[in-house]
Amino acid sequence: MNVYDSSRMTDVLAPLGYEPVDSPRGADMVILNTCHIREKASEKVFSELGRLRAFKQEREAEGGDMVLAVAGCVAQAEGEEILRRAPQVDLVFGPQTYHRLPEMVARALRSADGGGQLDIDFPVESKFDHLPEEMAAPGAAAFLSVQEGCDKFCSFCVVPYTRGAEFSRPVASVLAEARRLVEAGVQEITLLGQNVNAYHGEAETGGTPGGTWGLGRLLRALAEIEGITRLRYTTSHPRDMDDDLIAAHAEEPKLMPYLHLPVQSGSDRILAAMNRQHTADDYLRIVERLRRALPDIALSSDFIVGFPGESDADFAETLRLVTEVGYAQAYSFKYSPRPGTPAAVADEQLPEAVKAERLAGLQQLLGAQAAAFNQACVGRTLPVLLERAGRKPGQLVGRSPYMQSVHVPVPEGTQQRLIGSLFDVAIEAAYDHSLGGRLLVDDAPQHSTRARISA
Ligand code: 5AD
Ligand code: SF4
């Protein structure tokens, strides 16, 4: 979501004459868009601000100026502290107010005293009603934010405090942005939300209220837009995986056979302490329903190890759940106490060494599952949307339906022409985090759907 927000900040600033550059050296403005989800991410902000101060001083020594801004969830949660500890910062604003950037920038440029401004409101107006329609060229695959914030209050998580209450963008606004993306050449759209499957956007039909739509209905409407060939959504909560959404996976070939569905832990005791509002068995039943709807769906998850009070037996339950589900991919983290969350003040915080050991054990299992999943793709033909140049010359990188990066060699001089197209690729090699393959055709883009995936 920060990637999406950053690109929209660029769009807000474009009419003022700002455009993205590759380096902070010599820039008129630097915006540090920050994440507060774990301590490690948020610690980086202050060290990064030190580094940016040097660029700002360099610019001032040359007689120029640099507006230095901190955006995102660290700004939201620790805005005042940032201004106190880092006087070089001119602007601090949260994730819900960046549509006001033009006013903030104008004030920053006018104020000679250099006092920093803070805008961490949760405004009544939605930023989505104030963001410009014009967007920078997004490439073949793009994000589209449809839902923000969260009312679930998992006991470890800062999101309900930093991103605010759950909010769904109205259907018309989502469809209009999707159409603009398609006009700009996008084929694959990933719908974003902290709780994206809790989406319940207001719909209108012919100007009259049409109730609210869930995510399944929204995905089906998006699938009708010509030019969209692939749809994804992230991140989901197990409790919001409703029948209609599961049915959409079975019925809608544009919806990719891959789902990120975080479970966090396999222990019912820990799930309850985390306030996840479901059991391990509830989760396994959802996985069963998904697989019944779409047998080849690939699953991914997030895990937290070393949550306060987690015993060896609780951790063993997590390993058991992982073994039972079989993930294509996953993210796992050591529990990180976050200020203001209930779990941070819970008794029985675990020693770092225990967290590290459990993380290593879990990652070994998840790594082996991912490697096996990738290996099982060797010999198959998968449709790949080529998105960008690879690291090696003559190589392009795209995504398989299952979100794997796929590297393919392409003939000299064809790179630019081939980027942005879907091709069938014969998968020939599997690595830890990606696949290698060969284009089955070297021209004529395929309009591929899941039906084309051959075993
Ligand atoms: N400590 C560790 N991991 C966390 N996550 C969220 N909060 C914390 C925390 N306090 C992880 C969860 C979530 C992902 C986005 O980040 O696994 O799904
Ligand atoms: Fe955080 Fe997700 Fe729980 Fe909401 S549902 S509190 S975003 S982990």
C-alpha cells in the first residue's frame, strides 16, 4: 500500500511541476514514506533522516532548497517526535492526508523560519475524492487501493491506530480508476486493502443507491472491463472469506489462482490471545472450501513467531498447520512489540533467542514448501505477464499466475516491444524465489486466462 500511496503522491505533485528523480542528491523535495508495522521498519526512519539531512545541507550550501517530508504510518504514530528529533524535517503527514500536499508544500516554501508542519488528521473527507485523475504511466501491472484501515484490532497490530477505521471506496470510484489504468496500458490489477476482503463499497445504479457490494461482486464487475486480463487482491482476513468471494475464484478466470491469506499462528490459544477471532480449524476449513472451488489455488500467508506466551507446543501447532496447508510462499516475522497495542504490555514476552530459533525453524519449513512448489512448475507451461527488464542483459521478468517471478531470455532488440504482454512460457528451472523459462512464441501476445494453463 505504501507503493500505491507513493505513486499517488507523485500524481498529486505533478501539476506543481515535480517529477520523480533517481537520487535525493539535488532534489527539490524528498518524501520518506514510512512503515510502522514492525520495530525494524520504523527504526530505519531516523537513520535515513540523518542521511537525508546531509543532502539537504549540500543543497542549501549551493544556494538551493530541499523540502524534506516524512509520510506514512511512522509519521502518523510518531509525528511530534519526528519534528522534535529531526528539525531538518519540514513536513510530516499521515496516510490519510497526502491529498493536501499542494497546500502543505506551499506553506513550507513560504515559511522561512523552517518550523516543521504536522498533518496527521483523520479527515472526514476521503483522500480518494481529492486525488487527481491523471496518473503516471503505471506499467503492465498496477495496484488499486479499494479499502483502507481496519476495525479488527488484532492485539499485536498498529494498523487500526495508524491507518484508522475501516473504509471502502465507493464502487464507481474504483471502476473509474480501473478504467483509467487500462487506458494507460495496465492489464493486471491488484486490489489493495489492509482488510481487502472486508470490502463493502457503496454502489449506485443509474444515480440511485444500489446497496453495498462485497469484494466478490466488485471483482466480477472489474473482470468485465475489457483490457483487464488479470485480477488479484491483498491482504485478506480469514473471517471475511465469504461464499461469494470463494465462488468468484471458481467462476472468474481473470481472478488469478493465488491467495495471500494470513493465519499468523496455528495455535488456538495464541490465535485467541491475538484476537484473530478464528481457530486453526476455521482456517483449515476455509482452505478446504477454496481448494474445492479451485483445486490449483496457491496459498500464501503471514506468520508471527514468539508472540507473548507462545509455548513450544503452540509453536509446534503452527508447524503442523503449515504442513497441513502446504504453502506456495509465505512471510514470517518475529513478534515485535508495538507501542499502544495490547500485546506489547502482555506478560510473558519471549526472549529474542527463542523468537530467532522458532523463526529459523518455521522459515526452513516454509522455504522447503516454496522450493517444492516452484519445482513442481518445471515442465509446465504458464502464462507470464512480462513486466520489466531482468538483471541480466537480454532477459525479461514477469509473473506467473501464482505470483512467481519468471525470468526469460528474449531476442536482442525485442525487450521494449515485449514488455507489457502476456506469453506462454515453458518453465525449465526453479530457484528459491523464482522460475526460469523459455517463451513459446516470440511475438503475437497471447490473451491468456487461467483456462490456458496446461499441466
Ligand atoms: N510483530 C510482528 N509481525 C507483525 N505483523 C503485524 N504486526 C506485527 C508485529 N507487531 C505482521 C503480520 C501481518 C504482517 C503485515 O505483518 O504477520 O500479517
Ligand atoms: Fe492488523 Fe490485519 Fe489484524 Fe487488522 S486484521 S489488526 S490489519 S493484522
